[in-house]
Amino acid sequence: MILMAKPAKRTLIATVEATPNIALVKYWGKRNEERILPMEGSISVTMDEQLKTRTTVMFSEKFKEDEAWLDNKKLEGKELGEITKQLDVLRKRAGVGLKARFVSINGFPTAAGLASSASGLAALACAGAKALGLELSEHELSVLARMGSGSACRSVLGGFVEWKRGEREDGSDSHAVQIAPVEHWPEIRNVIALVGEGRKKVSSRAGMRQTVATSPLYRERIRTLPGTIKTVREAILKRDLPTLLEATMRESNNMHAVMLDTWPPITYLNDVSKEIIHATHALNESEGKTIAGYTFDAGPHANIYTTQEHVPKVRKMLEGIPGVAKVIVCGPGSGPKYLAGKQEHLIDPVTAEVRRHHYDAKSNKIVVEA
Ligand code: ADP
Ligand code: DP6
């Protein structure tokens, strides 16, 4: 009798840490809802590991269904559906039918306007592709992440990043490219002021859909965006801080203006956010030059771009404003990191059980409990 050796089963598991990105030129509006194709391009800085998402994806014959956990809560219904949709794209690409387990944790508030969807969907694309052994280029990973959440396509790359609008109907040319790596301008900082808790009331997805459908001012925004993108790209390349900051503030104000022009109007800024806007202008005035520039996403938290030397002044300004709950200083980050250590997976590679894990705010680490 000839004994045939069973082919060794590959362990289809990977863990990635990705970080959010905060746009200087915002993405707000799609030309194709289903494929997540933007009306225009956008530019962002990928954050460093002050803010991070860790995600483990495992494919196995052991699993009867896809299962997903986010921040230690099992996902159901629509939220699970979003993950499964992404897993399906990856499975199709790899020609694999195996079900998967997805476990992710954000080391910062989820769905509160700090771009958890960007780091989350970028981490899913990178971990899923790696687990399946797909050798994808940054371009391909960016397209994959975009299909989960538009802004996620920018978190696949580090440093200063531009999401090219693209022209093709299938979206294959709508992806992020790096304008410059971290080393080009390592002194850049985003001083984040958290000004309130809780999930946002209108999701970015629903909000931007409503803007495209109802805001007359939106047409003007789309007309001027290519010029803004050029100004910001060139200011980054020249390390021209005042030009970059002024364009960033004007751009944020423009996006929030079209949000207010939406019917019914959408407002994400609160009184504390508005106080921060005025305080930033006052700080620049007193310095006699533009050293700080705010930008707000779909939430009330402020992102104040500046450079390292001015951080103490910006921090002092923010700490003097009642309602600022916490200040986080982020530098530019170099993009997703693959964690190879077996102990770092959020799923046990042998038993396939979800490992106990938590985020430790004091050390800013994601801790996998033994
Ligand atoms: P945010 O400003 O934090 O991006 P959104 O409302 O735009 O808020 O997106 C939040 C949604 O993004 C969550 O409800 C969830 O569906 C998804 N998301 C957040 N974090 C992750 C993650 N780590 N992995 C996968 N999806 C995530
Ligand atoms: C205000 O990328 O979350 O943060 O593509 O529908 O998932 P979907 O939207 P999402 O929107 C981000 C909007 C923004 C601006 C930006 O990051 O460019």
C-alpha cells in the first residue's frame, strides 16, 4: 500500500496595523455610489501610530460562515455585510471559497469623526490580501480599500497622499498615489482636539449622497477643486507651510459650507469647533504669520495642521478652550504595517479562536492577552 502524504495546509492568516489619514483637500461626493468613485480627487496625510487599527483576517475550512468582531463586539446585519462584501472581493480575486474570521480593534473612538473607516478598511484590504497570499501592488490594494470606503484608499500609503479621481467606469484608475514620503516633511503635525463623544448622527456616506443630490453650491465646489488640489500638492512639494495651511482652512470651510447648503442641512461642527476656528485665526494673527491651519471632517473634532516647533503654542491655544476634552499630537505615518509575530494575531492561528484583546490607552498599545 502506498501512503500518500497529505498536502500541508497553509495557515491563511495575516495581521495588519493601519492608521487613519486626515484630508487637506476633502473627498465629499461620489460619481458612482456602487463602485465608490469620487467626483474629484483629494489629498491627505497618513497619520502615525498615535491612532491605529489592528486587524487580523483568517480564512479556514473550519469556518461555516464569515464572522466578524470590531472593538470586541460581534458584528451582525449591515455591519457584518460590509465586511463580507470586502471578503468576497478578496476571495474572488484569489479564487478561494473559504469562509473567514475578521477581528479588528481601533485604538481610538470608532465612528466619531476620526476616520476609523479609513484605517479599518485599509487594514482589512491589506490583511485579507496577505492572508490569501495575493501579491498585490499598492495601486491594487488602494483600489480594494476604496471599494470598502473611499477615504480608505489613501491609508494604504504613507506620507503625503493624493487620491486620483480616475476616468474609467470600472474604477481601476481611481486610487491613491504618494506625493511625498514622511521623510520629505517629517516635522508636519496634526494636533487633534477631541471635542465631544459618541457616534456621528449622519454618516459620511449618507451625508455626501444628500449633498450631491441637493446642494446648488456643490457645483461650484467641484469647479474649484482641481485648482485647490494643485495648490496643496505644490505647497507640500515646496514645504510651503503658510500656503498649505491657508488652502487647508479654506477647503475645510468650503466643504462645511456645502454641507450647510445641503437640504435638509447637515451640520457636523459644534460651538467648540467654531471656537477653535476663531482661536486659530487669532493665533495666526498674533504670530504675524500662518503657523496653524484647522480642518474638520464629518464630525466636530478639530485637526490642526502645523509643524513640530509650533505644537506647544497650538496645544496651549486648544487647552484654553472649554469643551476640548483631549489633545492628541500625530506626526506623518508610513502606512500599513504587517505584524509577523504569532502572538500579535487577534485570532489564534492553531485553534482559530478569537484571542482576548484590548486597547491600553496609557501605553497606546493593542494588547493581546495570553
Ligand atoms: P469615522 O469618522 O470613524 O470613519 P464613519 O461613520 O465614517 O466614522 O465610519 C465608521 C464605520 O466604519 C463603522 O461603523 C464600521 O462600519 C467601519 N469601521 C470602523 N472601524 C473599522 C475597523 N477597524 N474595521 C472595519 N470597519 C471599520
Ligand atoms: C469628510 O470615506 O468615510 O472624511 O466612501 O462613503 O465610505 P465612504 O465615505 P468616507 O468619507 C470621508 C469623508 C471625509 C473627507 C475625507 O476624508 O476626504
